[in-house]
Amino acid sequence: MMRNSSKKRPKAQPPRKAKKLSAPLSKPDVRLLDAEKFLLPTYKRQPVIMSHGRGAYVFDSTGKKYLDFLGGIAVNALGHAHPRIVKVIRREAARAIHLSNFYHNEFQGPLARKLTEWSGLDRVFFANSGTEAIDGAMKLARLLGRKPEEEPAGAPAKKHRFLALENSFHGRTFGAISVTATEKYRLPFAPVVPGVEFVRFNDVADLESKFGDTVCAILIETVQGEGGIYPVSEAFWNRARALATQHGAQLIADEIQCGLGRTGRYFAYQKFPSKPDIALIAKPLAAGLPLGAILTTETVAARVSPGMHGTTFGGGPLACAVALEFLSIVEEEQLLENIRTRSAELREGLAELASRFDFIREIRGEGLMIGIELSVEGAPFVAEAMELGLLINCTHDFTLRFLPPFIITRAQVREFLKLFEIVLAKTPKQASALDAGKSAIPQGAAHVAARG
């Protein structure tokens, strides 16, 4: 049968355009989802997972490489995966991680001896963190301020007040936030430990007006870290030392961030002619394992008896073995000299950048603890730096903080300066300190004396 040829054929349709295939959406990382759902929201973490480190570099789970100029906030002083540290951890983890302080272990005594040699002090108490060391030091100061024959335990002691500095940060426990001036850390938890008064930074006259016979201690960060990298002046330190001696108070040096080589000296206070009564250390001490310490004099130690203070995790064999190795590496590899040399190169390069970027207000700090004061908000610079593969930090809104490892090389300093120049050029400038009605510079600070 013939088909009906008169039947109209449908008009030819233009070829359909192929639909663009959208890029497949990557599945959200379940580890980040778990963190978002189950962790207490105490940090504004970046949405990346850091997987490992090697030397002065850190790598995330995608394989991206970052030059680490934050160092775990001054903790990773030997960088990451230092072969000697890894070797000690492997060896000692197979022997004894924890034993308790009811018994001696083979590393506590030698580590205490080495720390007294470095510090010029006499006795050591091992804690598990810097903030625990702060609380322990405050207890010691109150103990030393009490006259047992006149003020029995439980009775109010005349000598009970603490002086601390404006702009200070000493930790997160109740004792530590009580002597931390920055209100965002302290006020949400008020009332805090009573008897604390704050002295204007590097203001000798204000110090003199607030000292007296009721003061049991003055706490000083030899270089303020969270506060914006401000070194205390020699005039202020010397007067604090003299007043503490005159009034029978303890001078407590918080070297948790600036100690153990960070400034190019074993301790930052060693640039001054006198020592503190108590010095506190933590961050780099055990190369990333939790360990802090209170260092003090025989005079203070003479008032301590068993049961007055203690800790569960402070001074365990693994952490102390690693700490001993850390101190040996600093000595044997002459890292203090490297810190001073790399610091000079960094500051020279940063000064050159400051001459070309007018929103850089000041460069300050000591050794490999450097702050760059900006006239604009610092957070966008941190984000841009991370995008480019550089880890830095912003503190007090307008200060960029650099805490590279002690092992940093000349080539890595040049790499940092090259990346940081791009960051300064590319980052959109947001609110200035004046626009925001803020100043990151503490009132009364003796900036010229403190630049160091």
C-alpha cells in the first residue's frame, strides 16, 4: 500500500543546544560537619582540615601547602615533624606515657636542672599548660604574702592584691582571666577573683601609685603577645623589681609566649639586669605536647610543703623527655643565633614594605615575635594570606602577628616577604582604627622605649 504522500511532514526543528553540565558539587567533608555539630563553638576555625606538617610548612587535607608563620601560636618552635623530636616520642611512647607524680620519672629531674641553668632560678614545678602555671603562681604569691603566725589559713591576709598590666592576657582559667585586662576575656565571667588592679602599660608613675604593702605580686608579660606584641620597657621592669622587693611582693614574669628562645635569648627578661621571683613557661617547651612550668627561687620554695599544690598531667615522662630534647636542639643547633639573624632579615624586609604601604603604622617586637600595627582592620589580610598559602594571625583587631619557627631559613624569610607583599597589595582595606573608634595601642605605652 502506498503511503499518503500529501500528508505534511513536520517542520525540521533547530538542533537543541546541549545543556551545560554544572560542575559536580563536592560533598561536604563529614569531619567538618561533625566539628560544626558536636564541638563547643569556642573558636572561629577556618573551614579546612590541616593534615600534617614538615619543617616550616603545613599541609591541608587537599594537599595545599602553607608557609607557617603562626607556629601553633608560638608552640611549634622547631617546626613540624622534627626528626629528633619524632624519634624521642616514638621511643618514649613505647615505654611510659604517664606514671603520676607519686613517683619519680627519669626525665623530670634533668629537665628541671636544665631549666634552672637557662633561667637563673632555683626550683621548678611542672604543670600541664601555661594557664595552669599562672594559677599556680598566683597561689604561691598569696602563700608568700601570708604571715602564718599572724594570719592563719582561712583568715583574710593583708597582702593579697595582684597588680597586672593593661592590655594583658594570661590565660583562660578563673585565676588567669582575673589578671587579664582585656575585657572580652574577663567580663562575661564576672565576678572573678577579687583583689586585682591594672597598671597602665610601661607607665612608671601609675605603677608607683598602685603599689603598696597589700600587693602580693605583680604579673608582667615581658613581651605582651595577645595584646599586640608590646615589649615592656627596661625602666618599667626595673621599677617593678625595686617596688616588689621593697614591699615584699613577688615579681612574676609571664614568658609563656615570649620565653624559651623566642626573643633570641633563653628568657626575654634576660635583657634586664635583674631576675623575677617567678617565671612561667609553656608553649614551645615540649614541642607541641602539653607541658608548662613554674620556675622560682629557693625563698619561694621554702614555703611550699607536700599537698599544697599538685597536678595530674604535669611533668609526665613522655612530655619531659621531649622537652629535654627540645632544649638540647636549641643549644646544639645554635638556634638563638639563627633567631637573631632571621629576625634582623625580617625586620629589614618589613621596614622596606612599610615605606611603600602607608597603612603600616609600626613594626615592633623582638626576635621571632613580631607585630605589624595597621591603620586598617587586620582580619582580611589574614584571610588573603591563607588563600596564598601563608599562615599568620591578627590580634587586637589591627595587629598582624608573626611567630615563625626557630629553624626558619633565609630562603623562607624571602618567601614570606614575597608572599606578604602580595597580601598587602591585594587585600581590600576595611575600616580603619579611627573609623572603628578603636586603638590597638594601649594608653600610656612607652612606644619608643618598647620597640626594642
